[in-house]
Amino acid sequence: MTNLTDKLKEVESKWNEKSSEFSLGKFITQRILRRTVPVNIYFTEESIQTRPLEEIISVLDIMQKTFQKDFRVTPQYKFRCMDSTAPSLYDLMDEEVKPIKDEVKELEKKREAWYKEVEELTKSTKTYKQKLKLTLVLKKLSTANASLKIQKNKLMITECTNKLLGFVSGPTEKAVRAHNISLNKNSKNKKQIHIVIYEQNEEYKKIRSAMGEPITVGAALMNGNCCTVNDSKSLDYQELAKTIMHEIGHLLGAYHSDDKKSAMYPAIQPSTNIKWDLTSRYSIFKGLQKYIQ
């Protein structure tokens, strides 16, 4: 991990150096575009070695210029370390469900206590004060019943969804869901975009190939805030930038496009330009609002 940390410091230093280069256009852009979007980029030991430092900087530069041109915002990059192995999706799902279960138990205890109090008050209610107390306890009981119903429904939906996703998701989808849950444990992270760049192992590629399925170079949760990107050696730096922008598009609410020139086209097309079609741009603009600082 020390080697990875040193390499990330090198990336950060090189990016800061490039960002501080003076040009009149950049100076004007910085003065006009003061709005920023926090973007965390995670590398593994393997993915940081996949391509030269200059290409990583070029990818970051393409992404920044595209955001500035199309949405008048500037990504604020933070470079972070990530383990090569994705966290266990099933363990994280259990963790996700635990607080809901605890809340259901707590509400059931409160409801039981208020039922007993109502029963006692009903037997001995004579004075105005006792009647008022009974009314207040009944209101609390009603609120507890409503909250309990909501939490039980939430628990049922979460458990059913998790079981279904665990059953139908492939390795890439499981990895991105696991990273999404793991990175969002900290509530501050929910207001940031997370990009996990990793290198797919040969075993995974063989499995996909044997199944007759294409190698997935990226995955994202629609309207989530985490995506994973496979930095395959077969991609040049412009194709990698396109892949990342495509997955960010999904995070911000954009669907696939039939326009081959759009970054949201579901297959990589040879082109030096990265742009979104009008529909995707509108969706991304709306999705960006919750991240803008």
C-alpha cells in the first residue's frame, strides 16, 4: 500500500502542477466557474500501474474541460487508495439492514410500553388530567404504530431487493454495489462522486469470454454516486476518459443513447471528442445539482 500511496502523491503533485499552469483562458475560466463538484478517484495497486502518469493526467484534464464546457462546473479531484478485492456484498447488505431491524425492535418495545400504559389509564381514568394524559399516550401509540409500519415495509423491501440483486447480479455489478454501500457508510460521502478504477483479472475475462459476453469496462448505479471502471490495457487514454464520463452520466441520471457520437452510447466509439446528446445533458445537469458546492 506504501507504493500505491507514493504513486497517488505523485499523481496529485502532477495534477496540481498542471492546474497551476497559467493561461489567460484558464484564468478567466477559474474566475467565471467558481462552482465545484467533489470527485474521489480510487486506485488499486494494479490499476495505478496500468498506464503512464501523463495519460492519467490527460484523462483528468479531458474530464475537467468537458464538465466546465457543458455544465459550467469544475471537478475537485481527490486521489485515494482502494483494496484490490471488493468488499463482500452480502456482509454489507446485512450491515445495511441491521439499523432498520434495530429501529423496528425499539419501536416495538415503545409500542408495548404504551399499550400497557393505555390499559392502566383506561381502568382508572376519572379526572380531566388523567383523560388528557390518556389522549397524549394514545397519540404516541398511533405515531409509533405508523412509524413501525413504515420501518417494517422498508425492512421487507430492502431485504427482498438485496436478495434479488445478490441472485441476479454478475461479478461487476456486485462489486459496484458493494463499493457503493461501503463508501456511503460515512454520510459526508453521499454528497460526493466516487470513481473506483481497477484492473479486471484474467480469470474474470475468461469467464465472460466463455459465456459469450463482452468484457464490461464499467458499471454504475443509476442515480447512485459510485461507479467502477476497468482500466483495461486495450483502452487508450481517450477511451478511458469516455468510459469514466459514461459511467458518471449514469450516476447523474442519464440512460444509454442511440447517438453514436454521444458519451452515453453503450459501446466505445473511436472519436477524439467527448460530448453528450441533448437528453443526456439535461439529465446530467439535474443530477449534478445535489453535488455542486
